[in-house]
Amino acid sequence: MTLQDELNYLRTFIKLSENDAVKRDCLEQFLNGSSKVLLLDADSLLFNVVNFHENTETENDLELQYDDFHTQVRAIVNRIEDDGVNAGKVLYFFTTCSNNFRKEIYPEYKANREYTPTVAKVSLLKYYTISMLESEGEYVGYSDTLEADDLIKEAVELMDNTIVCSIDKDLKQLVTAHFDYYRVKIGEDEEGNAIRDYRGWSMTTPQESYDMLLTALLVGDTSDNIQGIKGIGVKKAEKLLKEKSNFVKLLSVARQYNDFKRLRTNIQLIKL
């Protein structure tokens, strides 16, 4: 469903919930605006490229892989425009931080991630890509202390009419339009080959952003090695947070933590 489709759907209701009414207004404002700034979380595209070329005769051809990276970017931009949104400037963001501030808060942050040969190849392609983009006059965001997520958050706060292009669920906390470029299987062709399409569009409201943060505090994030509350998954978290005021929701989360210091640490690690 495109953002215009969602807006048309919301317009069919005479009475909406508070959050849906806010979403309708956000969608109207966004779709009536000028050209959009695409904030591209680019690391996952590099992984796609490296995985495609790995163990082939082109696995060390950085120039070819850089061209493939651009092909993926163009495909995302074309799809956004095909969906009726005027895509303007693309800003590229990468995680390069060797002194991640979250490591100072919690040394075990992302400690479960192995440095594999594939990761090494992605790192090499990343620095080549950054160098090439900068030589071409493109905007490239990276930092020694901040992740791409943090830099994208700063961009959303500074600009209007932004689209966050990413597969990272954490970025859905940001109150703006999102385009998820992860390709999921939607069917098969006549020969049984998978047909894939982008996960696509969403718009995050302030209420949804708040609920995402509280849910993450309960569930944790195994990919970043952040421990939530034992025995609480997404469904149980939704029940704990359902139909309550924001203050009561926060109290419900705080009651699940025996250690207030750990709650504060998790907020610092998870909140964008």
C-alpha cells in the first residue's frame, strides 16, 4: 500500500481514533509538499552487493560493485517516484564509528556480532563507496562516534519532507515517512521463481514512535545484544501497553524492571 492509498483509506472514515486522525493529517501534509529528501541508510545495500559478488570472479572488483550499489539506489528512487512521490536529493548515511558512544554506556553493545570475511569485504566496499560519493559531490554522513541511525535522526530533525529509506526497524521510531527497501517474496512466476517486491511505505506518528520505544524496552533487541524483560515478546508487550495513557504505559514498563539503572541504560541504547 502506498502512502496515497493509506490516506484514501483513512479519508473513508467519518470518525477516526486520535492516532489515525494524526496520521491522516501527516499524510496530507507530506503528500502535498514539495520534492522529498531521501535519507538513505546505505549499509544494507552494501551487504546486498557483497553477498551477490562473494565467491565469484568479481568479488574484488570494487568499481563494478560500486556501480551495482548505484543501480540499487536508482531502483529505490524510481520506485518511490512510481508511487507518486517526488524524490529529490539523496543523502547517504553509513555506520563507520570506531568509538561508538553506546559502547561507553554498555560495553556489550553489539558484542554478539562476529567480524567475518564478509563483514571485512563490506567494510572495504564501504570506504571505497564513501570516497567515490564524496568525489562526485554527493552528501555523505558518517561519524567516529555516531551510527547511521543517529545521523539520520539529526537530519529528520533539521529538515522537512524527508523519507527514511532503510530496512532497520529501529529507524521506524523517527516521526516521518519511511520506505523499507527490503525485498520480500510476494509470489512465484510460471517457472516457480520467486517474485519479490519492496516492503514499502509507512508513516510514523508521534504516538507510534513512543509505543515502539516502550515495546523495544520490554522486548529488547537481540541484534544489538540489548536484553529486554525475560518472558516478554512482542504480543505480550502489546497487551501491557494496550489502551493506556502514555504515563501509565511508561509505568507499566518501569514495573517490569527490577533495576532502574538497567532501564535507564536501555533507554539510552534504544531511543533515537
